[in-house]
Amino acid sequence: MRKIKLKIVAIPPAIEERDGDYYITQSAVSFAAVILRFKEGLSPEAIRRECFPSLPLVKIYSAISFYLSHREQVENYLQQLRQEEDELQQQLLTQHPEFIKTAEEYREHNGIQVLQKAAELPSLRNLFADVRADIEARGITDEELEADINAAVAEVRSRL
């Protein structure tokens, strides 16, 4: 019996250089963005689903494979990007010191509002537990369940 021959073809590169930066080929997504999500603990599937749904999964895997095979080189590249971003941020804050005050005021004002609203809302886990217990106790239909869910969503939205 003859063994099946596989047509092994080189996989096209998933990373390309444009103006000194690296991107996933044929996309606007930076290589660094994919790798940072991976380093945050996201799986390739989660990166695609939650962050970059337009990227083919094979390109995400290929980019991660390159990172894992060239970790030191990529880590140096990422460190360089962080330094460039820090320098740019410092330059902007030096040129526009009012940004600091504005950002701090915004953060303080909105942070307090968000915390106050969060304290007023029941946790989602408790909300779902209450709904599940009510469903079991009442033996409600799918239509009644949908109405209850819509009412709960409306209540949460009204508190935001």
C-alpha cells in the first residue's frame, strides 16, 4: 500500500513590516496587539472572538508561534514600543499640562459615579440565581421567562 503524500507548502508569513512597525498581514491589527492579548492569558480563539474577529485564526496562531519561537527578540521589541509610548505620553503632557488635571478630574468624577451605581446594583450572579429560583418555583413558560428577562434588563439599564 502506498503512503499518502502530503503537499507540504510553506505557510505564508502572518507578520509584515510597515513603516518600521509590525502588523498581521493584510490587516490593520498590529503584531504587538495580538501578542499582548496572548500574554494577558487569552487563547488564540478568545483573541479572535473578543478582540479581532476579522483576523483568520491561522494568522493569530502563526503570530503567537513566531512569538514563542523568538520570545527574547519580541520581548525586546515590545519593550521598545512601551518606551516609545512613554516618551510620547511625556512629550504630550509636557506640551499640554492641562491634560493631567482634566484626566484626573474625569477619572475622579466618573470613578465615584461608577462605584456608587455599582453598589446599588445586585450582582449578576444573585440576579440570575433569583431568576432561576423563580423559574423553578413558578414553572413558567418560555414567553413568561423572556418577559421576566426583559424586565430585569430594563431595570438594570434604568439604574445606569
